Amino acid sequence: EDKYVAVIETGVLELGAEV
């Protein structure tokens, strides 16, 4: 489960950085 959480957080960070 933690792996999925890390992936989601990474995706959010990338989206935030992209914007």
C-alpha cells in the first residue's frame, strides 16, 4: 500500500511542478 501512496505523491509533485 505504501508503494501506491509514494507513486501517487510523486505524480502529484510532478503535476504541481509541471504547472
